[in-house]
Amino acid sequence: MPENKPLTLRRNFSWTFIGNLVYSGCQWGMLVVLAKLGSPEMVGQFTLGLAVTAPILMLTNLQLRDIQSTDARNHYLFSDYLGLRLIMTGLALPIIVGITFGTGYRGETALVIILIGLAKGIESISDVFYGLLQKHEQMDRMALSVIMKGLLSLIMLSMGIYISGSVLWGVVGLVVAWIFVLFSWDIPSCQSLISKYTSEIPDSLKGSPLRPRWQLKTVKNLIWLSFPLGLVMMLISLNANIPRYFLEKYLGARELGVFAALAYLMVVGNIVVNALGSAAIPRLAKYYAAENVTAYRKLLLQLVGIGCLLGLASILTAYVAGDKILTIVYQAEYAKYAGIFIWLMVTAGIGYVSSFLGEGMIAARYIRVQIPLFLIVTGTSAIASFWFIPTNGLKGAAIALMIAETVRIIFTLGVVFHALQIFRRHKHSQ
């Protein structure tokens, strides 16, 4: 096992980057497998499962990992986070089943949606263990977990589809893979982190940390703290998925599958953004808690600069070689959508910057203000999708996403400026 001493920001970023790179590559590989062994309809079926389940699980997850990793004053035990996560995941799964049948999905499509919900529920339990590792800056352990999970996911899904010719058995493979990683690595890894401490155990690890704890007052307080962020994450998920709902309704599973395949290439930049954001948010939180405005602002500006460069590189790549990339990665029939690919890369660039600014908001504990912010963004996505998709198809979906991300970055930037103004006013009042 790796050493328990906190890693440097550079090493945490490197580990997180590698882990996210492998995991995202494997997730993308699953779409490639579906496109090459199956059809755009199968890609659409799989994407629909993700689109239906993601907003529900985003809400019930309450973004506890970010709450954990920025709990610099140790207000809650890990046992409290684990207990709440188990409660909320237990609520999410019946809701997914109800929505699946309530919206009219039947047969294999319904089973795919429900099984994807189960797989994501298992993943959400692993996520709360990641929060413990992230808080204590042990990103190497988390990275090894996501690498194993990604590789096993790709192998199991590919085997299921190759043997059965159905996406259903591929999703069954995902469930098996994620259960295996949870019990063979995530839980033992956190236990090792605790047992190998040679100095006094931190307050956040006292008690029975790997067992859930349900104290009514603590659960209520933690829900009160985290529910706004869970609602925000649900709105973010809806913002991304609303165009997919409209595509499936107006154009069918095939066009949804094509759009999902194109949009997933946005994840290339997100690998860097998510890795750097996960590594930096504990540091940002410590700077803000210590009222070190210079360090907080400097680190956040560095992150935003990286987001801008990644966005420009993505747009340029799509403009120069978009059709070739789509042909090589998927099939020749996808190359005719190269123009839409460029629109999506513009959206991606805006999203990279707004994601980094969002990390700054969370680190500064600006959580509740994000609810009206993302209500506006999600409403914008719905209106734009309703307006553009029926007449413009896939291009309309790309435009709707771009408009929503533009609104998001404007309002997020305003919140960050407000946070910095609070710093200045407090400093001048001393």
C-alpha cells in the first residue's frame, strides 16, 4: 500500500489525472464497443439509461464527497457520511424503478435503465470512500480504484455484448465489476489508511469510521448542509441531459446515440479539469478558511487559465481534424456530423472554465446560492432545447447546451467575484 502521508498537490493531480484518464478512456471505450459491435440504437439505449438515472442519483448523492473533502474543521465523522449515503442510495433505486415504468419504458429498455441505476448506486457507495481518501490527500488510492473499475467495466461490458449481442448483459457486467472493486479495494484501502496511522488519529477518523452511523440530529444537520449541493448537481445533470430527452422524443434512439457518441469526446478535456479540480479543491478550501485571499485567488486564476487553454485546443482540434477523428474512433457514418462536433467543443471550452469557478464556489462554501443559479441554467437549457431541437435536430441540441453553459459561466463568475469582495471587506474592517 502507498504511504499514508499526504501527497503534494502535484502528485495528487498526477494520480487523479491518470486515474481519470484511464477511467474516462474506458467509459469512452464502452461507447466505441457499442458503436462497433452494435449500432447507434444500442448507444442510444445505453445513453438513455444514463440520462434517466443520473439526475436522481446526483440529487440523492448530495455531493457528499465535496462536503467531506472540504470539511477542514472535522464537523462530521466518516461514519456519518457513509450512513447518510446508504440511506439516500436506498431511496434512489425505488425512485428510478418508478420513473422508468411511469414514463412508459418496458422490456429490455426498462431493465437496462434499472440495472444502470443499480450500478451507479454501487458506484455512489465507493464515492463516499473516495471522499475520505481525498480529504486526507491520498489520491493515489482513489486513482487505483477508478483504474480497476474502468478496466473491469470495459472488459465485462464488452464480453456481455459480444456473447449475447445485447446491451442488457453488458450492463449486468458493470454491476458485477463495481461490486468487486468496492469490496476488494475501496473498503480495504480506507481501512489501511486508518490502521497505519502512526501519529494520533485525526478527529475525522475517530469512532468506528468504516461502519455507518445514524444519529437523527447529525443526519438532519448533514442533509441540511448538503441538500442544496445535491439539488445543484441534479440541476447540472438535467442541464446536460435535457437535450437528450428532447432528442429521444423527437428523433429517436438512433440520433440520440449519435449525439451521445459525439458529446462524449468532450470528456477528453474533462479528464484534466476533473483531476485538477479534485486535487485543488481541498487546498482552495484551506486557503479560504484561513482567509488567505492572495493564495485562493492565485490558485483559482491558474485553474481558469488552464480551462481556457484546454477549450481553445479542443476547438482547434475539432476544426482541423474533426471528421478524421470521428471516422477513426467510431465509423465513417459519424464523420458527416463534424460540424456539430465543433459546436460541442465550443460548449466544452466554456464548461471547463465554469467547472473550475464552481470548485471555487464550493471551496468557499457558497452552496445555497447555486440553487437559483442552476435553476436559471437548467431552465435556459429546457427553453433552448424546446426551441432549437425540433427544427434543427442534433445541431439544435449542441446550440442548446452552448447557450446553457454560457449562462452558467456568467452567473458563476458573479458569485466568485462576490466571494472575493467579502474577503476584501473583511480585511479592511480589521
